[in-house]
Amino acid sequence: MNFNYKELEDAAEILKVLAHPVRLCIVKGLLENGPQNVTNMQSCLNVPQSTVSQHLQKLRTAGIIQGERNGLEIKYEVCSKVAARTVKALLEE
């Protein structure tokens, strides 16, 4: 077996971050609908805005999403190809 342990650690970290229904739903929604702001996500998820913001922070810290500021609004999008492929494979119908 010839494994790169660092790659396995990185993959495990992505899986840990995605292993929450709200974060999984956020990533799935961003992949399906494109960049969104917190208000759009909050109304879709039916959870408080503060909850969405906390989950977005975890996704940003893990490098799964990124935000682009336009004035007071920040639109988030998925920037990790690995996370995108993982979510698509996991939720494939």
C-alpha cells in the first residue's frame, strides 16, 4: 500500500466538516443554485441566521466554501472540487 497520509488527513477533515445535515444542505444548495447569501440560505433551511453563519464559518475554515463581499452582502460559493465531488456522489439519486 502506497498512501500519502497527508492526503488522507485532508480527505478525513472534509468528511468531518460535511458530516452535519445543515452543512451538507448548504453545500448541496450552493452546488445546485450557485452563489447565495446568508438570508437566502436561512429562509431555505428554516434555521436562525446565526446558526447558518456558524456553519458557514466551519465550511470556510475547512476551505470548502468562499465568500465574495459586495457592499454589505457576502455571497458564498463552493470552492473545493473535492467537497463538490463528494457531495454530488453522496447525494446522487
